[in-house]
Amino acid sequence: MTAKILQIETEPKHRFYWQIMATKRYLRWKAEEDLKTEPSGPTTVDGRMQSFLRQCSFASIDPTQLMYTKNEMEVYTSKLWDEYIRSDMASITKSDPFAVLPIQSNDQLKAIVDSGATLTCPLYDRSATRRQTTYTTDFIHGHCLRFQNFVHSQQKVDRTKHCPECLECFKPDSAYHKLFECDAIGDLSALRSQLEDIAYYEHNFHLALLFSTNKRLKRVFCTLVEEVISRSEYGDDLLT
């Protein structure tokens, strides 16, 4: 068995190669975490784990070292998610087409990434309906026909327009505009004032929202979405 594993480690095209590499990355992380928590320093860490780190092979691993807890996997998975998100910020951030310079740098946005927060403080309650989650998600990613900037980018309904206008107030439209700027749908200042922490990030408010550990803030956001939809003159008819 040991010989077979050692053989697979040298064959990137083998169907189990990446599973073995992923397991080894986890074990490296686990060893590093053990080193951080040992009061006497690295010399007290299990010698077999140190041997594994040097040889980087399953041949030197004791089966007990492959054991893990639910909490360990949650922490490790969050670490992987954070690394992936921070390395690919360009695909999840949004820019304001009318701003000369971005409001926040990539480093500032990377600083708020914390996948563990999504585990301890989910955006939706278990009692949320499919309608509520769908509407809220529409406002988070902004890829919805109720936002004219998305319509303009996808359908090019009027190529002479450089500034897709909100159907309610005729100002530049976006999910951020509908939530925090549009006055034509009534006074929402009471709700908006409670969301200033995420509104500060403007078009990247979705990052501050998703990685927030403030449960009340997330409930207020969902309430604001419901209010915006209920007060808008142009609603679900735009989606058909």
C-alpha cells in the first residue's frame, strides 16, 4: 500500500493524485497549527509529524495523525476559501464607472475577507422563504433585470446611453443605488442609517455584508431589500 501511494505521488495524471496532495496540504497546516499552540516550542511536537513535514510522504504518517475534528475542518476550509477569494479579488469586486479612482484598494477589500464569519453568522435565517433569499441575492450580486446597469451591459438596449438610468429617479442605476441612494421610492433613511458600515464600501458593499459578524446588520439589510422591492414602481414585471 505504501509503495502504491508513493507511486501515485509521482503521477499527476493519476485520478487520486490531487486527493493525496490535498490531504498533505491539510496535514502541513495541522502541523503548523500544532507548532503555534505548543508552549515549549517545536521541539515538543510529535516527532512523527516533523518527519512527515520533512519527507512529505504518507509513508511516514501514523494513522492517528489523519484524524480530524469538525472544528478543525471548518477552520481549514475557511482558510482555503479566504486564500482563494483574496487571490481572485478582481472577479468578485465591482468598480464604480463614474469614479475616477476606486473608493477602496484591493488590499483594503482583502482585509475584510473572513469566510469563518459566514459560518458563524449566516445571511439568512432558517425560516427565510425562497422568495426572500432570491430577492436578497439579486441585490447582492446585482445581476438582475431590475437594475438598469445590468440590463445595459447584457442587452445593450440603447447603445447611445453611457449612463443607464434608474427607472424611478433617472439617476445612474445599480443595486447600490437602489439600496442606498434612490429617493424616488420613499424615505428609507431609518433603515439606511443602520447600514452605513457596509454602505461605506459603495459598489463593494456585498463583501462587507457577507463577511460581517453582525447578525442585526444582516437582518436589517434583508428588511431594506423587502422595502425597496415593495415600494418600487417597476418591480417583478421587469424580470419577465
